[in-house]
Amino acid sequence: MAKFKKKKSKPTLGTDRLKKDSVREEPAGIPNTEKPEPVPDTPSVDPSINTDEKNEKDKKLNKLFWLRVGLAVLAGTAATFIFEDIEGEDRRWASIGFMIVIFMGTIIVAKGMKMQLPSSDRKKLVTQGIGSYVFIYLFVWILSYTLVHTGSMSSGIPSPIS
């Protein structure tokens, strides 16, 4: 409820008796606070979700996450060697397409894991670990490409003329 400040002016004559009967006077310096709502004793967890089911779901989502991280490392390394013959921009787009195909494969594997997810969590099959997958794939791809081609590329810095 909204609390209103008390008037500090003196009341008009004749209304004192009405105020004493209908309104309880409070000290001006202490604000009136509302009583907190009683907290129910029942737990807030939905009883339809069993803790064992939740633990199993979390284990499977964790397994899916690490599967995607491992595949990102393997696919990023493999992309260095698979697309060796392709030159320029085509190599980049082929590697990104390869990354997407591998990720689609993990979605199929995730559906095969038969996770019992509520309808609100169905998108977790796709979104679980997607950021880690993409960034680890790109990092490993760039790192492995750099390590493989370190000696064969020029540094781009001109050598000093003697």
C-alpha cells in the first residue's frame, strides 16, 4: 500500500474528536513499515522434477559440451590438412562450412542421447557449448595452420640491405 506523509500543520478546530476515533496517531519521526509476507514452509522446487533426473540431464549436457569441445579441437586441426590444396578465400569458406557440418553432426548425436528435457529447454541441444565450439575451432585451426606453415612463409618484413 502507498504510504502518505502526515500533515505537519495543526488540525482545524472540531475535527480532533473524529481523528482520535478513526485514525491512530503515529510518531512523526518513525516511518511505518509493512510487515513482511510469511514465507511458506514448502520448498520452491517443482516436485515433478526429480533430483536424479536433473543430475542425469546435467551429466548428459556436460557430456555434450565436452564432446563439442573435443570435436572442435580435432576438426580445427583436420581443417588445416584437409583444405591444404585450396587457395585464398575459398579455403576460409570451406573450413567454415566444415565447422558447420561437424556441428550439425553433434546436434544429431545430441538427439540420439535421448535427453529428457522440458519443452522450454529443447533449444539447449543446439546452444549447449556453441560459443566454445566456434572459438576453439577457429583458435585451433589458426594455431595449427600457423605452426605447419611457419617455415614456408615469408615474414613480410624486408631483410636489411648490406
